[in-house]
Amino acid sequence: MTVRRSPFLPTYLEAILLTIYCATLVVGSLVWLFDPVARAAPYNTATQSHYANTAPSYFAKKSNVFNKFFVKQGWAWVTLSYLFFLFTHPSTGPVGSLAITSKRLRGILRYCMVTLWWIFVTQWFFGPPIIDRGFLLTGGQCDLVELADEGKVDMDNTRQFVTGVACKAVGGKWKGGHDISGHVFLLVLGSMFIFEEVLHVVSNSTRAREERTILMSDGAVKSAEVEADRDTVETSGHWTLGVKTVLGVAVLSLYMLLMTAAYFHTWFEKFTGLLVALSGIFVVYFLPRAIPALRGVIGLPGI
Ligand SMILES: CCCCCCCCCCCCCCCC(=O)SCCNC(=O)CCNC(=O)[C@H](O)C(C)(C)COP(=O)(O)O
Ligand SMILES: Nc1ncnc2c1ncn2[C@@H]1O[C@H](COP(=O)(O)O)[C@@H](OP(=O)(O)O)[C@H]1O
């Protein structure tokens, strides 16, 4: 009898990806530690960045073009490239048609769940987003001392600036608490979402065929392939322009993750950014493997 791996454990390709994320954060931190130019450049702990005029590299400036137009609009890039992939890949429905097949619908559902996590963590969570709530809960606040000294603001109003955006907008400094790295969160969540959606293309078109395991309603653990239809298996390995486009977005995200790791935030803030992103991925891509009812609603990519 073959003993199959637990559905909760990552496949071979997923394990490689998780290692790459951890290695990227470690290598980035080592760059900062061993690059004499980066070490010598003054660092502002309040903004978690180097000063623009003495930044050790172009990528250490917040104004770098990839930060402004790629990361700061990151979810728009993930959304557009994923929809392009979903509606042009033969494994999800007829190519060249916008027909909403059940596979496309499930892909959109998975996208909505991941997007909801992005919204909760970075934009809004029944008020301030989770990153800002975490910052306030760990003792952080909007520091308006300089502005108060200049008579521009009343210090009694400090508590009303409960989001990082509102605080920075009035010229205050978001200081003191644990500031989960929003960049690490967005770049890991967006790229891992893309990788999870296209891994079946990679594994079906190469020798790297790998087995996702699922728990059946009778308690048996089987290969996810048992739920796949023949059409999907045959068309799954096609390297379309959509696949190359989403992978391009994911690879650029990995590069920007390395830059964030090298020049911004503390190692612990980057680590929590990684953990919060991966927890969302776990719910959408690992839980359904072990919960047949959830799998019946949102499905698995490529199945
Ligand atoms: C089954 C569940 C169903 C739930 C349905 C709800 C799903 C909602 C879907 C709604 C679709 C939303 C479509 C979103 C499209 C966009 O892309 S919006 C515009 C793009 N904006 C961005 O990409 C902004 C990205 N930036 C950030 O997140 C932050 O700036 C940052 C990078 C995290 C950094 O933050 P800083 O404050 O600058 O440090
Ligand atoms: N790779 C990168 N390139 C440029 N700026 C980056 C960056 N990673 C983080 N930052 C900047 O560092 C600050 C903290 O990032 P975060 O908390 O999202 O991880 C943000 O500043 P601003 O909020 O002033 O834009 C962000 O723009």
C-alpha cells in the first residue's frame, strides 16, 4: 500500500518556492549587513528607509520607478495579468472567448478570497487595516510633536490618526510599534498567488510532474489528479502568452522583494510580512485539499 503525503504538506515545487522566499529575505538582510556602502549610509528608523540623498543604491530610494509604478500599484498588476491568463489559457475554457466556465468562476473566487486578504491587511479591516491595527496595538502612534511645536496641530488629536496614511498625510511620523512590512506582504501574496495558479502548467509541461494530495470524503488520501477531467489534463501544460505574462509579474515581484529585504524595515517586520501573506495562501490553496466541501466550491488550480 502506498502511503501518501499529508494534503497539508507542500509539494516539491511549492517547497522550492517557500525556500526561495525565505532565502530572498535572508540574502537581502545579508546584503545590508555586509555591503559597506549600505552600512555606512544613514538610516531613518521612523520611515524605515535610507535618506533619498544618501541612499546606497537607486533601489534604496522610495522614488525608484519600479516602486512607484509596479509595487505601489501591485494589486492592479496581479489582477490584470491573472485575468489575462485565466481567460486565455485552454485549460480553463475556450480560448478567445470570455465565456464564464466553472473553472474560470472558481479561479475568480480564489482571486476574490486572496484579494479580500490583501484588502483586510493593507487597505481596510472594518476601519483601519490589519497592519495599522497591529502597529497601534503594539504601542505605535502618530507622532505629531514637531508639528505641535510649530503650532500647526493640536497634540490632543493624536489618537484620531489611526492609519499610517492619515498620519503621514498631516505630516506626522508613524512611530513606535511593530510595523509589518506591507511591501513584503504584497509581493509575497501576489507572487505566491500567481505561482499557485500556474504550477500545474509547469508540472504538466515538464518532467517535474508532482503530486498534490487531497483528502476524500471517505477519509482516503489520493492524488488530486483523480478529480481532474481529461480535457484539463491534456491542455494544462500549454505555455501561452498569459502564462509568460503572469510569471513575468511574479518574477519582478521576487526581485522587488529582494530590494525591500536589502534596504527597508527590520528583519522581524519582514518576517511577519512573509507569515501574514503565507497564512492567506494556506487558507485558499492548502485547506481545500483537506476539506472536500471547500474544494467543491473554490476548486484547485488545474483540476
Ligand atoms: C469568497 C469571498 C468573496 C469576497 C468578495 C470580495 C472581493 C473583492 C474583490 C474586489 C476587487 C478589487 C479589485 C482590485 C483592483 C485593484 O487592483 S485596486 C488598485 C490597485 N492598488 C494597488 O495595487 C495598491 C497596492 N499598494 C498597497 O497595497 C500598499 O501601498 C503597500 C504596497 C502594501 C504599501 O503600503 P505603504 O503604506 O505604502 O507602506
Ligand atoms: N523595494 C522598495 N523600493 C522602494 N521603496 C520601498 C521598497 N520597499 C519598501 N519601500 C518603502 O518603505 C516604506 C515602508 O514600506 P512597507 O511598510 O510597505 O514595507 C514605504 O514608504 P512610503 O510609505 O513612504 O511609500 C515604501 O514605499
